Amino acid sequence: MDLDPVLLARIQFAANITFHILFPTISISLGWMLLFMRWRWLKTSHRPWLTAYRFWTKVFALTFALGVVSGITMSFQFGTNWPGFMEKVGNIAGPLLGFEVLTAFFLEATFLGVMLFGHGRVSERVHLLATFLVAFGTTMSAFWILVLNSWMQTPVGYEIINGEFHVTSWMEIIFNPSFPYRFAHMLLASFLTMAFLVAGVSAWQVLRGKANASTPLALRAAITLAAVLIPVQILVGDMHGLNTLHHQPQKIAAIEGVWETEKGAPLLLFALPNETERRNDMAIGIPKMASFILTHEWDGELKGLNEFEAHPPVKPLFFGFRIMVAMGTLMLLVSWAGWWLLRRRGWQPEHAPQWLMVGIAAMTFSGWIATVAGWYVTEIGRQPWIVQGLIRTADVASATPAPHIAITLAGYLITYVLLIAAYISVLRYMAEKPSDSYDPAPTGGAATLLGTQPAKKEGGA
Amino acid sequence: MSWAEILPVIFMGLMGLAMFLYVVLDGFDLGVGMLLHRADDGQKDMMIASIGPFWDANETWLVLGVGILLIAFPKAHGVVMTALYLPIALMLLGLILRGVAFDFRVKAQDRHKPLWNFIFFAGSTVTSVAQGWMLGRFITGFADGGAYDLFALAIAIALPCAYVLMGATWLVLKTEGDLQSRAAHWGRLALIPVVVGMGLISLATPWVSDTVSARWFSLPQFIGLLPIPFATFACFVALWWTLNGKRALGTLCWLPFILTVGIFLMGGLGLAYSLYPFVVMDRITIWQAASSTAALNLILAGCAITVPAILAYTFFAHRVFWGKATELRYG
């Protein structure tokens, strides 16, 4: 079999970036959730908030570690897989990646140590500040990376001299046309992924009879957050789509499976896009709906794939988009139903119907599926370009022999699959373990359980 | 020299600084990783506790070093990354495994702990060996041939030993009691291969590269450079003296670590002198590989603000966990 090195390099990069994004998607927003929990504990002195904070801090530490190591891998794979990319756009991509490392990566990584293990060694205020800096750092990371990614989708603010890109305006590059939408869409995706993770793990604890006093608090915060954010995300997603229609119409044409330019295009609920025959098989759709959503006119015109000299592969975009939307819809149903039903039962999850808890637990990793599907749509949707319309992916690939890429790819894939399995199983183990086993609690806690403290008091009186 | 010509030199200095800090900082935690299997279970936890709050930030220096290569010398970045494709992949797998094992070992079921300990040890070892191999290949400008491979192999053994020395002296600094005296013993064991390795490299580097030979063994440079080998020798002797007996176990516990840093510093200076002004030995100079002056100016301004801040809060984090390591607790 003939191995295509460019395809292998793409699969390898995709495997790594897919593995990587799972963890920042959680840690970006979990940092803010931890800050919230810590703040509630300091404000209310209600002990379960501290229990919740401690549990999710451990999850954060694990998630963060996986994000760091896979992020380091990515910083190398830019060079090993796409050496031509940096040679051509180094003047633009270099400073953006550099500022990510300088303003975000160091900040989060350094204060993480203080945040995780520094309690008792620094004041409450400094500790809260460290927690804030970690959350802020992860968000800044996302900012710089999404600037670069968005610029690759909608490049502006450059001039080309002798085949090399030079900056004409940093403001244009940083606030490039697709950046605000993509950044908002990704941050919301992160918060939703985290909300469903927190809610799902809490529901799992309830189902397994392992809930503690902190479980209803975490569940309530997470379900409320999800219920509030999901409609916002649907709105932002729609705006992002309209922005893409304007700048990358071929991506939208592939998402909607529109081969020929047509007015009043149907919204295809299901179809099998057939790229050899250039048509859809077994299409089921709502007439005129795609035109209406994208142009806000029933008879709006959508440009078809056949009009573009180059367009992305249709199948992955067509299905990827539908998977993402289906997940979003499920999120809407589950979070709204959950919020309504739990609120009516005074946020006591053990009184909620079991099917609801099963549903919430089943959605634990729904954010991962939606996020990865969405990223596949936007990244595969840029092909065959690495910088939309300007540089082809194949032109910047490395000369590394295919067998070398194949061997290392196998190594990475095995590692990633095992680590995802380990992550989920350890998460489950931690969720089912009794909380605060080492809790030094000066009042209450273990002392009260053993009955030593009341006895002492009596003796004193 | 015009500003446009000075800029790449500044960035080579910054890259050198980032790489030096990486080798020192991640060096001690990689070293602790490679020593892990020699300790009993309670000591293992204490060893991990001594590096726990720092390892994330330590690895970030590698990202910065490679980042500067990528940002400031994009035309060399591709050449280096392509030439080192396989060892980089190996190193990354090692880094991934040790990074996650660190967290998994305390969060997974107790019966899985030995497995994660082993993964931490193995990942640390693979990472160090791969880095040594890459350093060896890099020094010779990726030249092909049996002698060059042998040279790279020698460094692939010497660098892990140097990391073990770093890890052992770190433990002398951060721990007490039985673990501390065992760490001093491990340090003595690692010292001999490091001396031999550094000696071999110093002799072999001029032999495998005519450029290096010309830069060192001509007058008057040779005399001007003598402080480097002399200082290295002095550090080695002082290190041997402090690690012997009980000298390093009391108030002098910081000395072996500082001396080891001194040895690394001298090695780094010697290496930088050998390489300059090449970013790929004998093939690409820093001026040929550099980004546009506009891009470099911008990054330099960024570095001028952020690098001192990073150094300051790195110091702050070490201040928070100053003194002997204690059991790690999530607060």
C-alpha cells in the first residue's frame, strides 16, 4: 500500500490536536468554576463548598497535566509536521505563539503549583489570586491560539514579499474577521463541556449512592450554568455560521451538502454526500430551511460546491456539523429539563426522577463530542489550504519519510487511547471514593463522627 | 553591527537562557524521576512531593526554548525538527507519560500505583536519553556516519547521568534523614559518569567538528577560554568533597545543587561558544535563519516585559515552597 506522507502528517497532527483539545476545553472553564467554589467557601463558610473545591481541584490537576504534555507535543509538531508553515508565515504565527507562551503558559503553569499545594503556605487572598491567575492564564492561552487559528481561516493584515508573509497591521491580524465569533464559540464550548462534566459526575455519584453534601451544590451550579449558556451558544454558533458563509462559503456549502448553486436550498437532516457523482444520496430535508437560516430569506441563494476551484471534503463536514448540532440540541433538552425538575425538588438530586440522573450522567462527555466535531468541521473545512486561499497544506509538509510518520503515529495513537481510558476510569474512581479522607478539619468532620469532640466539651463543662 | 544584525544575537542569547533554565529546572525533576525506583514507597512520595509544585512550570522552559527557535529562527526550526523527527517523537512520548503518571499515581487505585511509578521512571529515562541523543546530533550539525552516531550515543548516556546528579543534589537540598543521605550517595554514583562524559565530550567535540577545533585551539582564544575548564574542574572537586561524608547533610545542603548548576552553566557556556554564530552547525547562521526585524522587535519588546515577570513569579513559587519538602496536600 502506498502511504501518502501528507495525509499521514495530517492524521498525526489531527490525532494530537484532538487529544489535546479535550483537556484545555475542560481546564479553561474549570479554573473559573474553582474560583467560584473557592469564593463561595470564603464568603459563606459553608463547608461543602470547600469539599467541592477540593474534589474538582484534583480533577483540574489531572486535566491540566494532560493538557500540558499534549500541548508541548503540539509545539514540536508545528515544526516536525509543517516545517514550511513557519518558514512562510513565521513573522505572523511566531509572535502569536510566542505571546501565548510568555503571557499565558508560564503564568498558569507556575501559579498552578501555588494553587494546588500552596494552601496554608500563603494567605487566603494570595491563594485566591493564584487561582485567579491560573484561570486567567488558561483563558489567555485560548485567546492567542484562537487568534492564530482564526487568522489561518480569514487572513488579513499582511503583505507577501518574496513568498514570505510580513505584518502590515497587528490590530487587523489579532481582530481578524472570524476571531470574535470563534473565540466566543470556543469559550462557550469550554464552559458547556465543563458544566456537563461537573453535572454528569455529580449525577453519577447520586446514582451510585456516593453523593456527599457537596454533590447537590456542584450539580446545581453546573446545570444552571449549562441551562443559561446553551441558548447563548446556539445564537453565537448561528452568528459564527453567517460569518463563515461570508468568508469561507465553500465550507458552508460542504456543511449543507449544496453541490449546485441554488435558491431556497433545503436543510438536509440526513443524506449521504457522494463526492464521485457530486450529489447527495438518500437526502431527507426541510424545504428552503437552509437558505432561511443562512440568508434569513426563504429564497436566498447558496453558492454550490461546483463553483469553487477547490473545496474541502464534503462527508466529514456534513456529518461533523450534524453531530455537533445534535449534541447541542441534547444539551438544551437535558439542561432545561434538569434545571426545571431539580428546582421543583429544592435541588435535592436524590428526590429527582432516576431517568433524569441517568440522562445527565450520560451527557458527562457530551461537550467533548460536540467540541471535537465542531473543530473537525472548521479545520477540515479549511482544506486543502493551511492558510485559507493562500498556502496549500501539501506545500508546507515535511519531507519526513512516510514509514517514520506511520510508526510515530501508531505510538501516539496507542498512548492517547490508553490515556483517555485511564483519565475516564480514574475520574470514575475518584467520584466514587469518599471525599475529604485526609481532611484536617479542626471542627466537625472526623472528630464529630468519632464523638471525641462533644465528650471533650462535656468534660470541660 | 546594525540593530538588525544584533537582534539575532540577542535571540540566540535568550534561546540559550531558556534552554539552560530548562536543563537545570527540568533536569532536577527528570533526575528525581530516574532515581524513583531506588527508593522505598514512603520515600517515593517524598521525592515526588519535592518536585510536585514545580514540574509544570519547569517543562514550560522547553516550550519557550523551542518557541524562540520557531519564532526567531523559523528557517532553522524546520531543518532541526525534520532532522530530529524520531528522537523528538520519542522524547514527547516520554514527556507525556511521565507528566501524566505524576498525577495518576496519587489519584488512581492504590494497586495501580506501582505501575504509574514505573511509567514515571520510564518516561523520565526515555525523555532524558532522547534529549541526550538530540544534543549529540545537534552539536555535529546532524552529520551522518558511524563516529557521529557513536558521539551522539555517548551524550545520550552522559546527559541522563547529569540529570541524575541534578536530581540527587536537589533531593539533598529538599529532603532530610535517610532519604537525604541516600540522595548524597546517588549523587556520588552519578558524579563519575558525568565527569567521564563531560571530559569525553570536550575532547570529542573538536575532533568531530573542525569548526569547534578551530575556535578553541588557537591562540589567544585558548588562554581566554581556560577559565571554563578550570571552573568546571573546581566545581567537580568541590562537589565530590561536599557529597562525601556528612558535609552536605546539614546547613550546607544547598551547596551540591548550586555546584551542579555551576557545572551545567560551564557546559552551556562552552557549548554556546562552540556553536556561535551557527544555529545549525556549519550550515545555517543565526542571521540566515532569523525572522524579519519587525517581528523580532515585537517579540523582544514582549520578552523584555514578560521574561523578568516570569523569573520573578518563578522565584515567588519557589519561595512559597522554600525549605524541606513536605507531604503534598490539595487545599
